[in-house]
Amino acid sequence: MKIAISGKGGVGKTNVSINLAVALADMGKRVMILDADLGLANIDIALGLHPEYDLSHVLRGERSLSEVVLEGPAGIRVVPASSGVQKMAELSTAEHAGLINAFSEISNDIDVLVVDTAAGISDTVISFSRAAQELVVVVCDEPASITDAYALMKVLSLQYGITRFNLLVNQAGSDKEAREIFNHLQLVTHQFLDISIHLKGHIFKDENIARGVRCQRMVSDIYPNSNASDCFKAIAKQIYDTLPKSTQ
């Protein structure tokens, strides 16, 4: 299964992607995480990894995809992209398709591919979102975040026929706050778009997450009993339950 994690910059997409990947790996799944913010990659930094090669070397034909894969926490496999390479942020449609096909070829070797997309609605975000079986849009209680989430769903639905979206509320102050954010977006999309959105869950605002980020560790690793860790486990269990029975 390919799961694309999308949303506005600053909502915590990368942290959500990594923690969900680790939680799924802890459940026994074979998980790979792809840093699809191709020109401003940061998953390797978040995990304290030091890649010698990345996706830019694959696209130049210098390395195969398997040669750039790193091992991360809990045995997850990490595909790093490059940072500060403008060309990587300006790939052609054919290059996007080739990259996605390369991951399709290794799909038999993994149960879940978590794709941490770039922010916004660039061609790269659209390409990876369209290729995913599950699209998770991360939002928080900020007007810009909610507006951008709506814009992404609008583009994907009107121009590419995607009609099902999952919403994940990050940095939620309470269950009620997360539900209110979801209800607001559901009301607006029901009025103006022919789509369905589903609340995938929420991650509580938790200082332990920031502590983990500062020391390049997962919150579930260093604070396994924290509120945030419990939230990630609950969402990962939802994803686990939707996987084909052959992979469970």
C-alpha cells in the first residue's frame, strides 16, 4: 500500500510520516518511507542519518534505487532525497512517472510505502498523491493550514478525479478541537466539492514531540507512554487494519 502524507508546510508532515512508519514497523510490517520533498529533503536529518547517495543519483543513472536505501529506526527503510538541488524540485512529468514506476517495481518487497510529500500543490505533490492508495492530508488549527488543505483536495478532485481523502489533525488541543476542524472542512467540501473526507485521527499537542525532534528520535521511542505516542499507535492500527489480509 502507498500512503501519501500531504499538507501545508509547517503542519508537521515529516514528523507524522516518520512516526507512523515506525509505529507500523513495530506492528511487524515491512515499511519504507520516501522523502518526496525532492528539493528540500529533511527526513535523513530528522532521523540522524547521513546518506552518501540519494534520489538525485538515481535520476542521473548513477545509482539504482536499492543502492540509496538506508535503514532507519525499527527497521524501516528510508529513501532520501536531496536538499538544495533545484533541478530535483523541477522534474518533468516523465521523470515523475519514472520515479513512481521504480517504486512500483519494489512493491512486492514492502507492505507499506509512506510518502512524505512536499508542501502545497506542486506537480510533484500531485504526482505522488495520484499514485497513492491512501491520501492523508495533515492539518492543524490554523486558517492557512485549513485553506491549503481545501485547495489541495479541490485540485485533486476537480482535475484528477480523486474523491476520497483522509484528514489527520496534528497538534490538537483536545478531541473536541480535532472534531471541530474536521467538521468545518467536511461542511465546506460537502457544499462545494463532490468528495468524501474521513477523519483518520489526531495527534495531541505534546512537548515530547519537540523534544524528540531536537534529539533526532521518535516520540514513541523515547516517550512510549506519552499522549502523542498513543495517538500515532492508534492511527497506525487503523492503517494496519486496512491492509490486505495477506500482509497481516
